[in-house]
Amino acid sequence: MRRTRVLAVDDQPQEGEIFALAIIHPELETEDLKCSARDAIRAYLYLYLRDVLKEHVILSAPHALGVGLFQFSSVFARDRLVQSLRPTFPGPGDLSFINEDEACNARTLNEPVQCWVLLLGMPQQLIKPDSI
């Protein structure tokens, strides 16, 4: 039987909408190249977002499915980069952005999934169907 730990929080904010994955084609081979490309992308985005959109990058981190995961200050900034054809990035290869939840590991289930949830020590006021 598979088990996992879950934290139930009421009114959890949806923050995935401000994340995007940076992808460079052709794919960079070593982690050192990815790290230096991530730094160059962050510096490029700092100038581009500051001058053009008056926005900024909050976070950049390594990600297994691309060069890096970037968190933006607004959904508008993320959507502008995702929907643009190709930003003029002065680095190796072609740079593109995709929504974090639309990467190649995104899947939908065709059949309904049924499971049992055992809540131990959970305050009764937090046990709501929308929170689980």
C-alpha cells in the first residue's frame, strides 16, 4: 500500500501561475553549462522585465526538465514571456519559456481515482471536502 503525508490548508493560494520553465534548444549537456545559462537568463530577464514590463524575477532555480524554473512578480510577466515567439536571448541556442504545469511530465488521468484518507489529529474545522 502506498502512503504519503499531506498538509491540509484552507484557502491555499494558487502560486503556480507565476512560474515558468526556461528551455534552450539544443539542450545543454552539462550542469555547469545549465548553471551559467540560468545566470545569463536571469540577468537578461532582469533587464528585459525591468525596462519593458516594469516587472522582475523573484526566483530562479535548477529544474530537471529545462535550464531552470523562474518565478515572476506577476502572471502578466510570465504570460508575456510564454506567449512571445522567441525572446532575443544573447546566449547559446534558442530560448523559450513554457508554463510550469505544462512541461513534458504533465499528465491527466483518464479514469477517476479513488482513495482512502486517514486524518489523524486534524482539527475538525479543517476537515472540508474542498481542502482535501
